[in-house]
Amino acid sequence: MIKVILIAAVVYLAVCAYLYLNQRAFIYFPQRGVLYTGEKPVEIRSGEVTLRGWVVNEGNTAAVIYFGGNGERPEASIPDFKLVFDNQTVYLINYRGYGESDGSPTEEGLYTDALAIYDHVSQTHSKVTVIGRSLGTGVATYLASRREVDRLVLIEPFDSIANIACAAYPVLPVKLMIKDRYDSAGRAGSITAETLIIMAERDEVIPGWSTESLILEFDRDILEVVVIEDATHNDIQNYPQYYRVLAEFVTSE
């Protein structure tokens, strides 16, 4: 019996060690290289790291900054964003370690980069809307709690990655192990920008309870919530209502 217990303990500790050492591989799925866009490339310096991406619809007073999902190529959204936000200049910048951006992704690093991108964009634009999708909602929420943004859009957001991980691995000491927490719920109360949350009705990646927990932390006077019926986590952009809601919220006075 003691031998069985010891073996179980060793296996348990080995699993904990493996997940601790490799945890960022479960959060970030960097897509290296870029797809051809024909759009103007841009470089933004963030400390010792150079971030690379694109500027679409240059010359507008208002700007949109987009933070994508953990395995997303932001340039894939350029054709749609170019049409939807025809009166806004759109910045789609790869996370560090993604595309042709330098470095490796971490929570602290992505937060640092978000501030650098905002500070770059706000120099030439009087209004800045921030949009985040999935992982990008954690980055967008952080930025909106630290800088004055005009509007905030959170697509398929979560309350915190730590809470989702705890639910996924209930027998492991996740809260002690996890490095990158993205605690959006903890920052929601300090956000003053008008905020739109877009949920996929059949989201199979972000649990509904996690998004609902985030919603409860916002000031309801600044919050609008829209559910895209039948949409899943990865196909929400295929529903016409998705872009209609985005356009109405971002471009309305």
C-alpha cells in the first residue's frame, strides 16, 4: 500500500513539474512569419523588443488597436477591418514572439508592449479604441485600466486564465503554479471606457461562467453585452451580426 502511495505521489509531482515548466506552451501558440497583405508595415519599439505589424486606413483621427487570440494571425483580419473601420486607422501588431516581432510571449511582456503600442498610437490620434479577442481580452483589459481609451471591445473574454486553469485541472495546485494569470476581472472595476463584450453562444474554449464572472465586475452603466447566436469560439467572425455589432459600437458617436 505504501509503495502504491509513493508511486502515485511521484507521478503527481512529475505531472506538476511538467505543467509548471511547460505552462506557457499551453497558453501561447506563436505563428511565426506573416501572410502577404499589401498593407503598410509598421515597427514599434517596446524596450529592447521591436514589434512588427500593419497600419490600415491611415490618416484618420480615430484609431483602433487590435489584440488577437493566442494562435491568431492578426493580418488575416485586415480585409474585414479595412471595410468595417473605414473611418478609423487600424493597428494590428503582432505580440512579441509572434509573426516577425522579437522576443518570447509572457504576460508581463505583452502588457509592456500594449502600453508601448498605445503610447505610439496616441501621439497621432485623438481617440483610441481597443479591441481584444480571447487571449487579447486580457491584454486589452490591462491597457484600458492603465490608459485613457475611448472605447473597449472584448470578444470572447474570460475572468482570468488562472480560474480557467483551476477548473481544467481541479486536482492540481494551479494557483500556486501558474505564472501568467491575466486577471481581467480584477481590473474591470477600474475601467471607465464604454465597453462592449461579445460572446459566442456555443463557445467551446472560454466557459460561459468565466465570461459571466467578468461581466459582474464591470460597472453596468458602461457595459453592453451581445451574444452571437450559434457562433463558436473560432468561427464568430463568420456571422454578419459580429461585424455589424462591432461597427455600430466603435463608430457611433
